[in-house]
Amino acid sequence: MIEREIIHTTTASKRIFAVVQDLLQFVVLFARVLLELLLLLAQTFLPKKQKDISGEVVLITGTGHGIGRELALLYASCGCTVVCVDINEQNNLETVQQIKNLNRGAVHNFSCDVSKREQVFALADRVLAEVGPVSVLVNNVGIMPTHPLPQQSAEEIQRVFDVNVFSQFWTIQAFLSQMQELGRGHIVCLASIAGLIGSSNLVPYCATKYAVRGLMEALAEEIREGPYKDLIKTTTIFPYMTNTGLCKNPKVKFPSLLGLLDPKEVAKQIVAAHRADCPEVTIPRTLLYINNWGRLLPRKCGIMLKDYIGSGVESDLI
């Protein structure tokens, strides 16, 4: 009987100890979260520290035009060695020539269909041999068919996933090992505001951008929990509609507030986010906060807010 009471008392003590331990861990967690919130609040009023990126080897996909071209020019002006990759060789050569006219960082031109895994891995071998290990990867390439889902062909849907999603898997797989060898690196991926908010006439496109968001969030966790924590960074960019030609029929209710963005300005903000080691950024930045707070509202309220903003794209088949 006495032995049973001792066993019972010991078991009860262990349970109490476990509960107290869990409670203390929760208190510590709450204090750390509160401190982090206070630090973030203070940082909103302070300029973000920009790291030096001169000398980095920056590989950018989709440099033949638009945001990709502007990124290539901007990284070159920062003193980086820029590796321009595009399927359109003529357009890519024009970008390379513009960079050479800057007389700043070195520039290299490679033609590749990044939706093809074997081509991407062959590209990685060539870049390593001819340029050196890549320390910054910028996944910019993307396509955007804009018509209702029933009118999108199987080929279109497959192609938009190949270019917008699978190409990012292939480039990350091919170049992450080079960053690991260096012991440092940064992966920047362009998603879209359509990766935060669904939009009509963009069903496959939205799906690809949500996929990129999931890819980058999971990759960041995998890196954080591995041996390269704090050595390899990730940044996901969610730009609003940009004047690159992809948005053929933009629908804008408030052009003075949410008109089409200038690719040069988008590129500046992407490089600034990279240099500040921001994990995710919307362009403009306010959209991330609007989306996060809007998700806390009841669904109907969120729809009312979306309808009031009134941005989107019309079908290109009209």
C-alpha cells in the first residue's frame, strides 16, 4: 500500500513538474515574441542596413527584358559579376551590351530554357567552369496567360507551371550546392501579388505564384534547420502589376495609388530587399500588411475590401 502511494506521489510530481516546465517555456516564448514585435516596430522607423554586394556572382533568369533586364543593370552598377540567362538570345545580348556600356561589373551571357531540368544543370556546370560559383540566384523568369480557366489549354497550363514553378526548383537544385561550397549565398525568387490574392483570368498563374511562395517558405525552413543557417538567405518578392507587357489588359480603379509599376522601381526595391536580407516583401510594401490584416477579417469583409480596391486583369481573348 505504501509503495503504491509512493509511486502515485512520484507520478503526480512528475506531471506537475512537466506542467510547470511547459508553462515556463510558454512564458519564455511569449516574452521572446513580444520582444521581437517591439524590435520590428522600432525598425519600421529606422532605415534598414544594406549589406555590400559588390563582387557577388549574381545569376538572373529572364534578363532579356522587363524586370530581369533592370535587375541585371542594377546589380552590375553595384559592382557584381552578372550572369544573364534567357531563352531569347537576341534580347539577352541587348541586355549584356547595355551592361557593358556601364563599365562596371563583369557580365556573361547564357541561353537556356530554364523549364528544362537537364538544360539548367548543364548551365550550372558551364557557369561554374567559365565564371565561378554563383553566390546570388535571382529567379525572375515568368509567363502569364490571362483568360478564364475553361479557355486555357492543357499546353498553356503545363507551360505556365514549367516556367513559373519547376524552373525555380531546377535552378535552386542546380546552384544551391555552389552556395554551400562557398559557405554563403542568397536566393531571391519573384512570386507576385497574385501569390497572395486570387484573381480571375489568372487561375493557373495564381496557382504557380502560390506554389513559389510555398517553395520559398519551406526552403527557408530547411536552410534554417540545417548547417547553413544564417549563411544562405532567402527573399521572396511579391510585386503588384508591373508595366512589362505581361499585363495586357490591366484593370485599375485607382491609378494614382495602384497604377502599373515601373520595372526600374521594382528592380530597385528587389535589390534593396536582397541587401537588407528581407525574407519577404510586397511591392509596394503596404500590400503585405493589407493582405495580412485582411486575412483576419471574415471572408465577406475581405471580398468587400478586394472589390473596393478593384485591381486585376481582363481576359486577353476579349
